[in-house]
Amino acid sequence: MRTGRLLLRRPVAADVATILAVHRDPLACLHNPGDRLLTGPAAADRLRHWSAHWDRHGFGYWSVLADPEAAPVGFCGLKLMPLLGEPALNLFYRFAPSVWHRGYASEAAAAVVAWAAANRPDLPLVARIRPDNVASQRVAARAGLHRAPHLDHPGEDGPDLLYTATPSGA
């Protein structure tokens, strides 16, 4: 999938180093410390998990490249998860802090939201965001998501505010 500046593609084995670099960075995982990775084998396991989701569902997390010849600058995509006992798409984005403030997360997230609307309109789309992660809340809003306070819930690492692709909520 392409946007104006980015290439989004299924992650490959060569991306393990970037998976580790992004997920080892304490700033990148500041609001979700449980997502931190510290070793190459842990990053390879994360890639296997992402690949299994792709194999089962035909979609998942994309590697995001600003230069098609270079390593990814981050990751953005969808994971199937339960929401109020029903399947939903969870929007994920995480980028290397060295590329923050360039609009990559917003651009990639908007492309993924558009992909979901075209390819999986049967499933609600949400983003779970920590209350103090204002930058992520802005990305969700730029991607067309809206706050759905009635869906807020305790997360694994702390409370999650939920954003949904429909103004009325899921």
C-alpha cells in the first residue's frame, strides 16, 4: 500500500532489527511499557506473531518505509481483537522517535483506516490510547477517529481511552 510519501508492506525477516530498535526504545514504548523488547529473539518472536496474524486474517501490521530502499521507520496496522465480546479491528502505530513530528504516523494511520473501511467494513475499528499520550490521540483524530468514552476500559499497562472510526462509537 502506498501513500503520498510512504510504502506500507507486510513485515519480513529483514525487519527484525527495526522491530527491535523501535520496541527497545523507551520513548517509543513510554505509554505501553509492556510492549518493550530487549533482545533479538524477542523481536523475531514478535515478527512471528505478526506474520501468524497475517496468515490467519489476510491483514495485520505493516512495516512503514519512507524510502523503499531503506529500513522501516515504524509500524502501523490492524489486529483483530474482542470489543464488548465482538470482533473489532484495533489500530496500532509505533514509530522510531528519530522520525517523530514528520507526519508519518498520521499518514500511515489514515491509509490503514481507509484500507479497513474498504476491505473490512463489517468490523468496527478502534484505537486504544493512554490518557497521557496526547500525540497518539492527535494521530487518531487526524486519521478520522473520534473519542468513544463509553468504550474506555482498563488496559494491560493502564487505562485506555478508546477512539472509533464512527462518530457515534462502535
